[in-house]
Amino acid sequence: MQLRYSFRLYPDPGQQRALAKAFGCARVVFNDAVRAREDARRAGQPFPTAGELSRRLVTEAKRTAERSWLGEVSAVVLQQSLRDAETAYRNFFATLKGTRKGPKLGAPRLKSRKDNRQSVRFTANARWSITDSGRLNLPKIGPVKVKWSRALPATPSSVTVVMDAAGRYFASFVIDTDPAADAARMPESDQTIGIDLGLTHFAVLSDGTKIDSPRFLRRAEKKLKKTQRELSRKQKGSRNRVKARLKVARAHAKVADARREFHHQLSTRLISENQGIAVEDLSVAGLARTRLAKSVHDAGWSSFIGMLKYKAQRYGRTLVTIGRFEPTSQTCSACGAVDGPKPLNVREWTCGACGAVHDRDVNAAINVKTAAGLAVSACGAPVRPGAIPAQREETGSHGFPTGNRAA
């Protein structure tokens, strides 16, 4: 399994200028590739091949007066930019054919030097290295200082240097993980859990645990409004406006970093403690069009579930996603009777069939776990409902493994 490990970079002024040059050259080559394909489409000609684009836009372009400065950066950076353009078109055509899963993608657009994110990629043949002093030595850029927050588990196959909207630099390494080391890190567990995601509490577990929502965006809203007002007062094109824009970007980056750290810590904890996890497939895009949009985006449910998915795959856990139309808030977890829909202000209710008193969120978490294929009766024996359709990426499994199957 391939993962990315990101570390903060601190280039000196000369290295920042060299990186800016690399970002610009990669952007120009990408835009030239997009224009070449668009010109061929308008002329009714077949698209140029990757080899033809490489020869025309890189090898021959370096010999011209207009593109001679392409030789001042590593050739690998330019080749990877062409590969990115090829991948973008491949994903676009797969979307048109309906063979690509996920959101629909449009045709590749031209990149701008004003884009919030700039990046270049160095593969193994670029001969980049990590020095004995812990610096990242990049071709035609030099040894860049790195803030190592943890050790790399294996030798990386490539590194991507990224500059975000806040002006920060990061090195993103691609690592092939070791399954044996991952198995030793996360020993097997016999626990399973159901998770009900919400806004008042970020997550309510089927064992009754309630995890408060940090509300990072709401807590930083006052500062964000102040920095945004300062930006709106600055004259367009002035240096003060550039400084104000960086203040806004850094304030938003601080919120995003805090939210990401919270998601990582919680997802790692749940994966390490439970062999099986059940979550609900929420329609985040639909909820983001309601009056709860800001709170929904502040919670970041999609990011959290994405972390659960790849960590479950990495450490041999089982993650089951149930359908969003499952009546988890309407069903009594004790007797299974459906008591009908309830407004959001009803946080506790009594089942009309058996008289059990339920906490709305805890009851929903238990029903999420039950709908995923695992329940426990009052006597402690496992009770499995009828077969349910397998969720995407879980084909062949209708629930959590139990007993010897968990091993």
C-alpha cells in the first residue's frame, strides 16, 4: 500500500527563487501540453502522443530562444508535468465514458502563477537524496532544510515539493508500507463499534461514548472575519494586499491543520481499538446546501471517513458503510420497531412498542452497528440479520468477521 508522508520545508531565499523557477517551468510545460491537445481537437486531428509532446515541448523547446530557460530546472520536473497533463485527460475521458468512480471531472484547464497551490515532483531518476545532516538535496535547487516530525518507514520512491496558499513549503514522500510492520503495530482486537456522526457531538459510539465536536471554524470565526475585512480594504495590486491575503490564508490553514490533526488522532484511536467499524454513508454534498452548511463543512465528515477507510485497509481492519436511507434514528435498538421520523430537537424518546428509553444518538450508533451485520442479543449471543447488499469496496462481505474469522 502506498502512502504519503509530508514534512515542512524551510528553503532559504535562493532556494525559494529556484523553486519558484521550477514551479513556473512545470506550469508552462503543462499549459503547452493542454494547448497542443486543444489545437489538435479544433483541427480535427488525432491527439499528439506523450512521446511527441515530450520531444516537441521539452527537448526541442530548450533549443529555442523563447523556451531556453526550461534548461535551468531539472528535466524530470518537466517530464512529470507532461505526465500530469496526460493523467488529467485520461481521467476526463473516463468521466465522459462513465467508467470513472467519484465526482465528475472536466477538461484540464490552464494553470496560473496565481493558483493557491504550486507543486513539482521529483522521481528516483532525478537523483534527489537525503543528506547525512537531514536535508533534502534537490537537483538544481540544493539541500533544503526539513523539519522531520517522524522517521520515514521505508525508502521513498518520489518526492513532491508543494507550496500552499499560505506560502508554506512541504515535501511529500511516497512510501510503500510494509504489511508485516503494520500488523505488528496494530495487534488484532475482538471489539467492534458503530459510529453515528453529528454536529452537536462529532461522533457518538455504540458503546455510549460521545466525542464533542471541536468546531475549529466556529472558534476561529472572529479572527477570520477580522483578517478578511483587512484584506477587503487593501488596494488591488498593492503589496499590502499581498500581505493581507497571506494573513487570511494562514488563518484558514491553521483551522484546517487543527481539524486534520483531530481527525487523524480520532481515526487512529478507533482503528487501533476495534477490529470492525460501521459508519453511515452521509450525503455531505446535500447537507452542504442547507442552512447547516457551515457546520457540516466545519465537521469534515468526508475527510474523517476517508482516513478510516485507508487506515482500515492498511492495518487489516473491517470498515462497513451502510446506506444513508437506513432508518437508524427511527428504529428502536432494543426491539427493532420503527417509531417514525422525529424532529432534530428530540434528543430522547421512548419506544411505543417495548417502552425502552433511548438517547437519540446512541440508539442511532447501535442501529448503524446492527445494520452493518453484527448485533448482540440480551444473552450475549451474536445475532445477524438477513443478508444485505455489499457496499462498494466491501464486495463479498456482509458484516464484520467474528471469532476465528477475525484472526
